[in-house]
Amino acid sequence: MTASPSPRPNAPSAPQPLPQSLDNSINPATATDNPKQLLGVYFKGMAMGAADIVPGVSGGTIALIAGIYERLINALGSIGPSLWRVFRQDGGIKGLLAVWRQVDATFLLCLLLGIATSFVTLAGIIKHLLDNEPLLIWSFFFGLVVATVFILLSEIKRWNMGRAVLFVIGIAAAVIISSLPLLTTTPSLPYLFFAGAIAICAMILPGISGSFILLLMGAYDTVLEAVHTHNFTIILTVMAGMATGLLLFTRALKWLLSHYYQATLTLLTGFIAGSLVKVWPWKTDALGTLDSEAVTNVMPWQYPTGPQWLTTIGLMLLGAVLVSLLAWWGNRSNRL
């Protein structure tokens, strides 16, 4: 995204203050959390992990709604060569503790534990639902994403032509990515490393699912199977790629959020809105039937088993209610 002049007319070069409801940019060097708050971060990590398992829903979306997105980007963006300078100031145990505080490592550790818990405990369940009850799980996440879009739109202040264009660009980018043909290949370890690097960038961006990027690149089934079978060679390769992509990507995103928060939020909200194409519940294959290749969106009344309005609308409302509660929880946590 090309940075445009700051929308604040009186201070064009100063960073924009974040809306209180989404402002959780805690200074990593001074952040302290009690056990209750850390447990909350763990559960939010579980919610992120559950979302990332589904090809089409981003864990970044959950982080943004839960009020931890800014803190997550700040923590990840602080990882770099400068940590060596922080360590050398005190050296030894004190230096290591200074580095730990600088990267907000306690927060990151609790979040990663929550994400890992979801991958270990929920990957099989969600894969079973995607294979056998796709209409149910897609309906739930469709309601979740719609509610997310409305919540984030309410956070965007002072709409203008530039922000409207960014919103449309975000929608268009997500729709185009969601419409790309899926690759079918047997991925090598270098390819899996590259796929992991690309997927983690998408995973951090709200609205663009990292697991969907893996699906597009033909690596999703391989990675999911590796988790099931505890194939640590593949798991560690993908994780190394993710770590590399994360370090290269988050610094730029941190800078954008710091200096152009409203514009960046508008673009990210567009990404989320565009992802509705991917999470549309009623899908069939090219022949209009239901199987594992059912990726073509159809109207509800064209669905082979009927629209099932009571079930689908109920699950959409459930997803909307849960994400609204998550947003309320995030806002309440930020005020404490």
C-alpha cells in the first residue's frame, strides 16, 4: 500500500492516535500482565488458531476483534538485530530479561500456546466438519465475518475518497485471491518453506487466510496431515518459513499501523469484506454436486440439499454473537 499523506490536517507527519476500542499498543518494555490477563491471551490465541485452520478465515481477524492485534504487531515488529544491543546493555541474565521484555515474550508465548492448542486439538474436528458438514461450518464463519466487517466499519472515522478507494482495493484483492485456481502438486521441503513464509503474511493480515494461501499453493493437505501424523520435518520446515516471513513482513505493517492507522484499518476491513466470497456457505463442484471439490458458490436455492434456512441462519447468528462478545471482551480488556 502506498502511504498517502496523513489524514490529520494539523499534524501531517505525526502518528494517528488509535481508537480507544482498538488501541492496545502496549509498550513491550513496560507491559505487565497478571495471570488472569495471560489466561485471556491464551484463549484468544485458541480462537485465532481455530480460525486459521479454516481455509478462508484469518486469525488476524480474530486478533483485531479481540483487541490484541496492535500489541501482536508491535511485539513481532520488535524482533530484529536491535535486540543484540538491548542484550549488551546489561549482559547475562539481566540482558536476557531485557530482551524478553522488549519483545513482549510472555504475551507472545501465551498466544502461541493457545494457537498450538487449537491446532493440536481442533484440526481433526474442523477437517471432519469441512469434509462432511461444510454447510454448517461455512455458515458459522460467514456470520462471524459479516459481524466483524460491521464492527470494524464502525471504528473507521472521517470517511473520505482515499479511504473509500482503499476499502474497494481491499475487497478486490481478497476476491481475486479467493478466485485463483488451486494448485495440485506434491510439495518439496523448499517449496513448503516458501509456502509457510507467504502464508504467515496472510495469516497476520485480517481477512486473508493463511490456510487458504496454503490451499492455493497445494500445501494445505500436506501440512494438515503432518500435524496429524506428527511429521516434525515438515512441521519445522513450514515453521521456519513462517518465522522468516513474519520477521520480514511485520515491520512494514507495524509502521503503517503507527503512522496511518485509519487508512490501514480501512484497507484491512476491505480484505475481510472481500473474504466473504470464500466463506460463502453454499458451494458445489463444477457439476453442481457435493464432494471434496465443492468450491463454486451458488445461490442458496440452487444447493443440492436445499438452503436449510433454519440451520444456516441460526449458525450465522451464532457466529455473529460470538464475535460480538469477543469484541466486547477485547474492549473491556483494553480499558482495564
